[in-house]
Amino acid sequence: MVEVEAKSEDKPEKPKVPYEVKAGLFLSTAAGIGLLAGFGSALASAKKQDPKSFDAGMIGVDASAKQKMAHARHLHETGASLATRALGYGTLYAFTGCGILFFSIWKLMGVNNLTEFRDKCGGILPKIPKNNPPQSRTEFSGLNDLLQYIIDKDKEEKAMKHKSKES
């Protein structure tokens, strides 16, 4: 027994990585893989639809070809400039749409400041009941602990319903 303790003291302890860091790293990795897969499939479908224009957009246009194409009906732009323009328009539309929505809600409610807005919303929306003191557990060591708690509570409720039906 003494030897086991001596061996464990000789080994330096590795610093433990918190669960939140591991979970965040996993979610970031999954999101990144999804983003790359989506972007790759979009590029593949664009190349499949029109390979000639796709190659022209990827390479760009040199000065001599630009003069020749100036007389053509339309110029192809590179994928980066097209994506930048699309992002700009999307951002503009999103901010404008949300701004109009929020401004119209503000005006329809007839409020002048945020305090009035909060009071009116508090009167319209349902009240959240206070849970003081808590009726059940509120702290969990992780997602598995929370899910196990939910499963156990569900089993208890089903057992109580079953007993009440038999009585």
C-alpha cells in the first residue's frame, strides 16, 4: 500500500482541462467541419453547373483579357468579390428588416423610452413564477447528470400516476 502511494507521488499531475473548454472545443470543431462541408458542396455544385465560368471566376482576369471583355455584354467577377458583395447586401437587408420590425413594434406600443417599453411588455407577456426556495435540484455537474435527473423524475411521475389509477 505504501509503494502505491509513493509511485503516485513521483508522477507529476497533468492539469485537468475544464469540461466547458472541452465542450466549447467540440462544438467549435463540429461547426467548423459543417461550415467547410457546406462551403465545399456549394463550390462543387457551382463548378458542376458551369465549369467554364467557375474557372474564370477562380482565376480572375488579366489586363489584356479585361480589355477584350470590356466590349462584351457582361464581365465575370471573381468569387471573392461576388461573396463580399453578397455579404454586404445580406447585412444591409438584415439590419434594415430588423430595424423596421423593431421600430414598428416600438411605435405600435406607443412608448417613449425603454422603461415604458419594459413596463408595457411586462403587462402583455405572462409572468414567470418565482421558484424561491427551489422545489427541485438546480445544480448539475454536467449534461449527463441533468439528463439522468430528468429521466428519474419522469419515472417517478409515471409511477405516481400508475399508483393513483390503481387506487
